[in-house]
Amino acid sequence: MRDVLPEIMRWWRSGLRFGLATVVGTWSSAPRPPGAAMAVHGDEVVGSVSGGCVEGAVFELAAEVGTPVLQRYGVSDDDAFAVGLTCGGIIDILVEPISIETFPELGEIAASVEAHEPVAVATIISGPGEVGTRRIIWQDRSSGGLGLDRLDEAVDDDARGMLAQGLTGIRHYGGQGERRLDDLAVFVQSFAPPPRMLVFGAIDFAAAVARVGKFLGYHVTVCDARPVFATSKRFPDADEVVVKWPHNYLASVQVDERTVICVLTHDPKFDVPLLEVALRTEAGYVGAMGSRRTHDDRMARLREAGLTEAELSRLRSPIGLDLGARTPEETAVSIAAELIQLRWGGTGRPLSSTEGRIHHEAP
């Protein structure tokens, strides 16, 4: 959705009416995750919902949609599904007409996304409620309604929890907002701020890691205590470059379970005090670069500093997957590969040597 937002805002502000298709549910080898979106206005198309499998059918539906509709696409079975997915997966797509009249809150949502203010859009997709009815939830306020105060309250609570984790997905409720029933399905799309990648060590490897981190959607910060090396000119892909002692900087910023910390200094006077702080944060990933000898020496120093075995077990060192990487760019790819593998639970093995489903659920 973030990818298509600039274009659909141009249409929306111009007073145009267009169709918006959003992936709300996936099963098996579905090619795009929940939240992926495609918008259609006339012959113009932005975004994608299936990587090509059902784009034509969705285009036709979105081009003529008059009221919100939930459409399922899956394996080639004309009795059960409208169009066959060559990958064998199943996707549910909500297609709805969008304009200033049908979606007046879109401007405020776009402003929040641009300002990195967490916001969620909760939409009824099936059940006793009216499909397409939506409620907008921020951390401190809400707008719109799903038909019942009790349902609004339950969705608000769940949506704020999902925002905190950056999760998008379906939640089920009873017709009166009961959580133990599944009569009514609500799709909650979270627009949380981008996760942070903190890269420590202003070296050529850091420039490559910052580049791939930005490509993966992270808000990237490069930090080093040496002002001659930590410059925006050397790290044009970073969102910010900070000149501070790494451990002092890390102790001063907010870190959550989506944060990635890459320690590339491989110098004890920098990385040992830094890792003392990093391994005691909630960061979802803490990796450190260095040789096997550097790793052994680092672990010994961290034990001397009082870190427990449980804390040390969180350290990904040497950083990255074993791809045989040598150059800074190759090393950045190996780090990115490890991040993706940890996020989705892949094996890290060649797909040609594995069996079963290709797309994993998040662990």
C-alpha cells in the first residue's frame, strides 16, 4: 500500500474515482502478502496484488467496481475460484471504489504515513456487518465506526497492539464485538513507521549495508565516533549519520523488536561496550562482523563484562549467512539474506534442494 499511496493520493486529491484492490488473506504459496495493493483508474494501473497471476482479472473488477466486494482467487477450479493461480496458492482480495466521498479519511491517513505516525485502517470484509465499512485507529484517537460501539472498542484495542508490532492481518469477532466468535472478519492494515536499522562503524561495508537496508524498507542510521569518517557524503543512502560513541548513542535511542543492529566496527574498544548495550535491548536482530578469531575474543570480553549465556545467544556473529561473500556489496547481501530468513523462517538452503511450500509464514 505504501508503494501506491503517492499515486492514489494524486487521483484522490483531483476528485477522481478509482478502484483499489488490497490483498487481505493468503494461503499456501500466495505471491504477495496481506496489505499488497493495486489501484486502477481508466487505463492506469499502479501496484500489484499477485505478481502477475491474477492481475488481469483484478484489473477488470477494480475498473468497474461499484460497491466493496471480497473476491477469492486460487487454484484452477472454476466452481470454487474465479481465476487460477499458477503458483497454487489462494488469495482473498478486497476491491472497493475510492474517492473523496467514499474515503474522506484517506488524506489524514496519508499525512500520518508521511509523518511516520502509526495508523491502522480496520475494514469489515465479511460477516454480519457491511463489507467495506472502515474505522481509522491512531494510538491516541479513532475515526469512523464499524456499526457497534463494542466492536469498535475491541478493534481499537487489537489494532493498537498490531501497530506496536507492525502487523497486518485479519481479526475475527462476534456480531457484538465478542472475541471468542468468528462471525465477522475485520482486516487490519497497519501503517507503522519503518523498522530501524542501526549500522555502527563508518566503513565501506557500512555503506553497502545501509544501501541494502534502505532497499528492504528500513530507516537506516549510520553511527561512528569519528567525524572524519561519519559523513553524509560517504553514506548517501542512510537516513541519518550520527557522530557519537556507539554505545552512548544506542543507549539514548528507542529500540523495539523490529530494530536491526549491525555492528561492523570489529574493534574491541567500540564493539564490546556497544554489544553490552545492544544485547540487553529488545532488538530483533543483533549481528557483529569479524573473523572467527575476532568472534572468540569478543565473546570472551563480553563474558568478562558480565553478559549471561542467554544474552550472548542472541548475537549473530559472524554476521550474515554463509554465501561465500567477500566484497562489501556481497557481505551486505549475506546480511540481508539472514534478516529475511529470520523474518520468514526459511531454511537458508537452495530452493532446488527443498520440498513443500516456498512462502513461509512469519515465525
